[in-house]
Amino acid sequence: MSIFSRLSDIINSNISALLDKAENPEKMIRMVIQEMEETLVEVRSCTAKIIADKKSLTRRAEQLKNQASDWEAKAELALSKGREDLAKAALLEKSNINTGIEVTEKDLAKLDETLDKLSVEIEQLQAKLNDARARQKTIVMRTKATRSRVDVNRHLNSYTIDNAMGKFEYYEKKIDQMEGQMDSASIEQRGLQSEFDELEKSDSIDKELQAMKDKLNKDQ
């Protein structure tokens, strides 16, 4: 495939359609960008060569025009000296050179036409490349985000996390049981203490009552 055919294929291609069909859009956009970059380098190199060829042809055309002028001057000189034969020969050389000038100018026109088309196509290719690079950034970010979500879901649904959560629930129940036992023991202790407190209070009242009785007996 020639560089011009490849350039045309890339410019006319639908990047969105390529990405929609791709199993791995990230890999596909990377390949597309690489192809575009390589083609752009080749096209610019080809353009530089055409410009160099144009300069050479332009110089060649100028040289031929100078030669044609020289032969015309020689024809005039020969004719002024009465050498019509030499004048005809000089004009024949001039005619041959003019034919070369016409061919050269046609080649220059074709080169100008090619350069104009290449200039437009290079702009189109650069625009496509810029679009592809912008899409690459978006695709890479979306791919990373999707992979992160997949990793999170995998971990959330993994046996390890389920097993760990099960253990958490088991230990929470054990702690609840231990706290219940401690609360029960504390209640029992408070109940026992209350009984002793009642006994001490009753003993104090009995003593106070006895003291009052003793006082009354003394007064009588």
C-alpha cells in the first residue's frame, strides 16, 4: 500500500466505528495513534522531497529560459551577419529548449497541485490525530475507573471478606454474651449488697429503739 493510499484510508476512516468494534478499545486507539503518527512523519518527509524537487525544476526552468534567450540572440546575430542558415539552426535549438520548458512547467504545475492536496490532507490527518489523542485520554481514564470498580466488586464479593464479616459477627455475639454475664454478675452483687445494707439499717434501728426504751425506764 502506498503512503497516499494509507493516508486516504486514515482520513476517511471512522474512529468511533473502529472503537465500537474493538474488544480492547484502549489497545485499538493506541494502534490507531501509532499508525497516524508514522503516516504523518512519512507524508511530511514526502512533502519535503516534493518541495526540493520543485526547487530543482524551478531552477531547471530558469536555466532553459536563459538558454532559449541565448539562442534567440545568436539567431539574431547570425541573421545580421547574413548567415541565415546559422540563424535557422539557432532558432531550432531555441524551439527544442522551449519544448523542454513546457514539459518542466507542466511538471511544476503537477507538483504544486500535489503539494496543495498534501497540505490539506496533512491538516486533516493532524486533526484526526488530535481527536484520537483526546479520545485516548478519555478511554484510559474510563478503563482505569472500570478496573477499579471491578476490583472493588471482586473484593466485596470474595470469600475472604465474607469470611471476615462472619467472624466479626461471631465475635460481636461473644462480646454481647460476656457483657451480659458481667451485667448479670453486677446485678447479683448489687442485690447481695442491698441485703447487707438492710441488715445494717435494721440493726441500727434496733439499737436506737433500745436506747429510747432505756431512757424511758430511767425517767420513771
